[in-house]
Amino acid sequence: MSSPLPNLPSSTSPTLALAHPTPSELLSQCKRNGVAWRGALSLEAYLRREEVLSSQSLTKDGGITFWILIDTSETSSSRTVLAGCETYRKKALVAREGKVEDIISHGIGSVFCAPELRRRGYAARMMQELGRALEGWQTEKEGKECLFSVLYSDIGKEFYAAHGWEPFNSAHISVPASKNISISPSDLPTVRPLYEKDLEPLCQADESLVRASLSARPRTSNTAVALIPDIDTIRWHHAREDFVGQELHKKSPQIKGAMVGSEPGKRVWCYWTRMWYNNNPAESKGNTLHILRLVIEDEKLSDWEGSGTNHVNGAGSMKHEDSIAALLVMAWQQAKEWNMEEVEAWNPTSAMVNAARRLDPEAVVVDRDKESIASLRWFPKHEGCIAEKIDWIGNEKYGWC
């Protein structure tokens, strides 16, 4: 039998506050939320995966922070964890009034409240407290401002929006791996695979492109924000992929992306990650190969054009459609090899949409309204809808946490 609940405080009680869990509290919280979030893993493997992900270059040395909501009137030895979450420190850029600033941001994940504690307002109170805490969290240590934080809602748009995290574009297009594609690879540009060793210099080149794009924005443009797609972020995604691959298939994927072209400044490339949710290694349902990031090295293009409230970029990038289609073909091949149900790309440009439809003419752009809704809280005071005033650059899967 479960232990009876203590006398629970009101969610509006002044004695409620954020704290950092003890190791035993963190383990207990992981065991509870693992029931919902372990995906294809056993609970024991899920706990090991979380340890691995907490020791990556992105997350070590304070890169990840665990938070819980507690009643400070309780003793530390018997306190009840009312709700919990974790945050990831992320390098970010903000462009406004003709200037580009290096800042830190925080991505929020694993928001969890035990079933017996739900519908009491504890998760809402935690998010209220967290929003205030993150505005100054680690800023003194890093010597940089924190102007925004992000999260990816799996419970619709309303809850987090009520606490300051407004929903932004959350669209995707997918190509099923089970269907034969309607294009021959021989009709497309030559594509080569990318391996882990290839990614660090590519991420550095990508960051330079993002900075140049932001610097070129007119002073009168919307404020723009971007999570930097650095190698630490990408290695975190791949550590997750490698762990689950080993657990399910006794091997880790080696091909991490694909590239068309070889001359810097003229290449088109992407990298991806495989996410398994089906605990039967022989079944593909629910498994997805996500395109983490698509990069077009063309100084005449800016990946912010049309990014405000329009998820499909109508700017002139159609000349790269063949190259993107070639990348998608290799991704599709990898999806089939690793028992994925589909290949999915977030917030696709028009060129990505057209390329996907060359593989599958029935591919449609889906606007998500329930799961993985990209949401952003802007800390400076503002009036009106932030999603209409801020362009979120590179709002792709790499930013997810």
C-alpha cells in the first residue's frame, strides 16, 4: 500500500518555494516520471540513460539544473516533492536594433507532478516560480544576460502560455519509411554521409552563418532569437540516440547526417537523430528519424526570412530543392535500416516541403497543437503577443530538450 499523503499545502501558500533535489529525491522523481517517459526502454535502462545524459559536455558543470517545488515549512528529511523539472543552459543569440548579443538561455524539460498530487495547482506554481528564477539564473557566473527561455509542451498550448511561455511555430512534414519513395537517387545530386567526426567543424560553420544572418537584419526588423546549434547540443542528442540504439539493437548508429557538395559556402547538409518509442525492436510504429538541423550555405539566403508567424518560408530557396531531396533520400534509407516509422523535419521551408513531396507526393505540413509545441518566454517587459514580435531563428528539432 502507498503511504498516505501528508496534509498538503495550498498552491498559493507563501511557504512554497523552488529547491534543488537531494540525490534520493532526484532518483525518486526519475522513477516516477520514467513510467511515462522511458519510451522503448525499461525503467532500469531509462535511469541509466538519464545518468549518461547528465554527464555530457552540454550538461556537466552546471549545464543541467534540477528543480523541485517544496513546502519550506517541512523539515528537509521529510519534505514532499510537489512538482519537479530540469533546465538546460543553452548558448543563444539575440538580434535587436541592429546589434547581435551573446546571451544564455535555458530550455525547460521533464515537467512532472505525481498523479496523486495533480489538479492542485502545484505545477502552475512551480512554473511561476521558475519563470522568475531563470531570468537571473547563472547570469553572474556566465557574465551574460538571460533574455528568454524555451520549452516544448506536450499538453497543448494553454497551460504554459498562461505562465508566460507563448506558443510559436510548431509545424512539421514527414515522409513514411514504410512506403517506396517516388524518386530515384540517380536523378539527384551526389550525397555523402556525415559521421560524428565531421560535425564539429560543420557546427562552427553553421554558427558563423547564423551570426552573419542576424547581423544583416535591418534595424527595423523584429527582434530575433536563436539557440546556437553548437556541437555540445548535437552530441547530447546523439548520446541519447547511441544509448537507446545499444539497448535495443546492440549497436549505435554511425551515420549522423548527410551533405551535398564539398566547397565551403556552397554546401547543403543536415544532421539527424533517431528516436525509438516502440519497445519491440522488430516494430517501427512510433519510431522517428528527426532532422535536427538543415543548413544551406548560401549567403544570399537568410533562414529568418518568413520565420515570424509563417512556418513555410516563401523566400527564394527553391534552387536547393534537389539537394534537400537528396539529403532526405539518405535519411529515408537510414530510417528504413533502423526501423523508423518516418522521417520528420520541423518548421520546413518551402524548399523542404517540395523536396519531401518529391519523395512522397502525399506529404503534408502538420501544425502541431498537442505535442512538442515550441514555446518561448521573453523576459523583458512587453505588450501584446511576443510570437508576432520575435522571429525564432532555427526553430528546429535541435533546440528540443
